[in-house]
Amino acid sequence: MAHRLDAVLGAKHLIENLAGASSTLAAVQTVRAEPDGHTLFLGSNVSQVIAPSMLKLSYDPLTALAPISQVTTSSSLVAVSAGYGVKNWAEFLAKAKRERDGVFYGTSNVGFQIPAVQISRIAGIKLVNVPFKGGAETVTAVLGGNIPMIIGTPPTILPHVNSGALVALCATSAERSSVMPDIPGANEVGLKGMDSVGWFGVFAPVKTPLSTITQLHAAIQSVIADKSLLQALGREGLEPRGSASPEAFASFQKKEYEESTAIIREAGLAAN
């Protein structure tokens, strides 16, 4: 996306990957940057919604950064090992209800625990989280028979579904995802009201001029309409999704923050 923005805005975009604390360290760098439109932050529901609900941050994610536009959305995938002995969601649900100690599932960050909480409540089953440091480590545990279930990203799980080692049960989005059209969405398997998706969006320092924010928003909308970008994002399990306006994106983030915070606090979720 950054490379495509080069041509639209006539400026070279340099990408600096700053890992740590669910990307909040990168967010801090943007908060402190000059509000001139030359420093942008690619944030996500993890950095802007989930982490602020669980970590003590030096900034307010809802006020210290100016939302420009959402750029992608992504559904997580729920799967079990082939050895668990079920072929679809209906069979899994029947078996899960018989598990006295619950079904143990692996995750690589708290973002995947949120749909698990929703599944537990809606389906009336007990799911027990087993945290891992990364998606590959989680998959290895499921393939090795240490735990039966995983909730993670499509690129992490789908190769093993295609090989027959894992059985895909459903997506965490309400409807089917274009990235995995053969896998039913949450509504389709009876998880009515569930729509747990991840997202990425672009932010700027809060005092960036409105004219600059408007220009960047328009540029981003033109870039994510590029069909070639659709294919590139699809390989990463992402779907392009823009925002009608910076204000619409700000409202979306606020709603996501309030809903996720309520789930995290009520369920007592902790960072992996």
C-alpha cells in the first residue's frame, strides 16, 4: 500500500518497523512526531483497541492520534486437529458440550481470546485458553496433539487445513470471508450476533492539519481500490476496507474500543 501511495502523492514512503508492546511503541513515536503529515502510523485493533484496554500507556489512543482511514479487515479462523475426530462445527459443538474440563485452545495474542469468549457465551461451551508466543508455535502444539483447537490468522492455519492436518470449523466474522470463501461464517454455524474481525488503519499525530488529513484520506481510498492490491492483501488473509471519512473511522474506532473493553474486563482477559 505504501509503494502505491508513492505514485498517488508524489512522495517516497519509507517504512520503519518498530516492534514491541503490541505496536504501541510505534504509536508513541507517531504521537511525538511533528504533525506535518510526514509521519504516519499503521495501527490495528490490537494497538488501538485491545492493548489500551490492558496496558498502562503514556497516551490516549482515542485522542492522541488522528484517525485517517481504515485500510483492511480480517477474520480469524477457528480450527481443530484432524485427530479431534470432528468434521464440522455441528460435530464439534456436540463434542465440546461433553468435555467436562472444557476444550483447550491455543492463541498467540489476546485478540484471538475475544472471539473465544463470544463463542463460549453464544454456544454455551467452555473454552480454555493456552497462550503461545506466536502463530507457528500454536499450530505446532495443535498438530502435535498437545491441545485440540486453535484460533488464529488464515495464513497460519489454512495451509494445514488444505493438507488435512487441521479441520476448519468457522470464521469469526459474521459472514464468509472472501479470503476463505469455502469456510462458513459465524452466523452460518449458529453463532448469531458474533462478528469478531481484526483491522488495520492509518493514523497521524493529532495536530496534523485537517487539509492534510483530507488529502491523505483521499489518497488511501484510491489506493485500496486497486485490484492488484486485493490479491496482495489476500495472500496475507486481509481484505481492503476503507472509511467514508476520517470522522467515520474515528467513530468506528471508538465503538470498537468500547465493545472490546467491556468484553476484556468482564471476562478478565490478560495479555498472553
